[in-house]
Amino acid sequence: MSMVRSRVFAKGTAAGSPSTSTDAKLDRALARLVTMRGGPPGVVAIVQRGSKRIVFGHGVAERSPQRSIALGDQWRIASVAKAFSGAVVVTLVGRRRLRLDDTIGERLPELPKAWHKVTLAQALQHTSGLPEYSSSPGAGEQIETHSLAPVQPSTLISWVADQELRFAPGSKYQYSNTDNIVAALFAEKATGLSYERALHALVLDPLGLRGTSLPAGYRMPLPYVHGYSGKNDHSEVINPTLVWASGGIVSTPLDLTRFIRWYAPRARGPFRPGESDPAGPGANDAGLAIFRYRTPCGTVYGHTGNFFGYTAFIAATRNGRRSVTIQASTQLSKGTGDPRAFQALRRAFLLGVCSAMS
């Protein structure tokens, strides 16, 4: 087996110069991204084709004092964490500890009765109709008045426990953070472990993802890339337990690359039209805790995410041999951040896929 070598430069690419024209286009797009209005102070991309890895790094990990980005630096990965909760559940399904057609009523009868017909598969695919806790008054008040305080999963559920389903389960797609909170509760019930312990036992430890964790406090593990909104450092402005299994994980670009190359071959369907948040490249289709991105350069499977100060994208081919990971240190999505910067980042997502396929 050939050895993969990589390191991040303050500018340009690692492991030598770009080896394809698409590599060069990606590098230029990332360089432009960190200099444009509303762009992130720092961005890293890892493209891997088989055993060959190319690392692109631009900008800084911290504005003051300025510090270059290193591959061991940790980032908040936002909703990419949903792929991890999906991996936990898919593993448990493979071991026959859970079934995709298990319902909330069967496994989690303590949750609201109105939700009992929702299946595990529907929660994973965002077709459950579960009400969105993150847009509830309770979540808004928590962010406004106690943003650094830890929150229990039961509290997240309590903010919408009196609400009916938004639509009949399975009848439509609607992205919801509540879905992955419930999926993690399924995992806890099946294993008898906390979700964090199940995550380590079933995914992080077997894959050797030592730079990945689910913190219970608002402090970022050292060293880390600071996330910004304009001039403000938003790295530690909110306790990630507010998003828990739906977005609370921190990780490194190398860990994310290893994870998606393992998880993409395990991607479960059926797939139906539905965008991740932010939208990934090409046409987006939702599977079970993973998205299919059909692009002009080929089809990949992965996830995106955005959170205070951070945006992330991971994807790999069906066989896991070709992959791309991109992390940026500001929050960019359809409704958050500078629209032109978001479009530039989404173009970089596409160029990353094309680079992986070249």
C-alpha cells in the first residue's frame, strides 16, 4: 500500500502542485473565497483519489494573532454530524439491534403520542413530519438568555412536545434537526448507552477518529480553527448540546475524510428529492442520513452543514475511493451570510467533486 502524505500550506496546495486542471480551478476558487467580501478567514479542502491525497489550504485559523491552519486543527462540523448519527444507527441496523421500520411508539413510547407512528427510516430521511425544535420559542429563548448552558436532549424534545406532526409521515420531505435527535434516542434505547458512548463504540473508535468528539461544553478542544461572522469570533458563542446529535460534533479534515470514505459505501436509500442544508453541489437527493449529489462530474454521497462560524461539506463515491472534504470558517447557506460568498463556496463544492473524479 502506498503512503499518503499531506500537509496544509498557508497558500496553495499540498503534496506538490495541482496535478489536474480541475485541481488548479479548485485551488483558485478557494483562494478567491477567502479574499472576497463575506468569505471565510480560512478554508481547507482535502481531495483524495485512491491513495493520492491533495490538501488545499488558504487563509488563517485565527485572525489575531494570525495563525496558519494545520490538519490537526478541529472545526465545528454542524449538520455533517447527522451523517455520524446515521452511521451509528445504520451500524445498529446491520447488527439487528434496530430495524428501519421500528416506530417511535415501539421504541420510544415516552415521546409524544402524536409522534408514535413515525419510523426510524422516516426520521433519518427527514420525511417524519416531526416538528422542528430549533425554530421553537424555547430554542430561541435558550440562545438569547443561556447560550452557554448545557441542554439535555429531553429539553430539546420538550420545546415541541405539545405539537402535532407537520405532515403525515412519509408523505413529503422537510429537513428537521428533531429527526436526528430522535434517531440518537433510538440508538440509546437499543444499546443502553449514552449517544456519545455509542458514537465512540460504533464509529469513532473503530475508525480511529481521535480528532472527533461530541463536547458537552461550549469550549472548543485545542487546537482549533476559529469560526467568524463578519469580524466577530463565533467559535464559542453557543453550547453545542443545543444541537447534540444533529450538529454538535467537532472534527478535523482528515477524520472527516476517513469517515466519509467509510460511510458512503454504506449509504442507504431509497433516495428522494431533498436538499441538505446548505445545499450541496448539483441535484440533491435525500437518503437515510446521507445525501446523493448528482453533478456533471459524477455522483457522490455525503452531507453538508452550517453552524455559528462554520460551514462543511463531505462526499465520496459509492465505493469510497474518491472523496472531497471542504471546511470553511464562516457560516454560509441560502439564508445566512453573504449570498455571493455562499455561491462561491457552493461552486467550490462542485469543483471539489470534479477534482475527486479527475
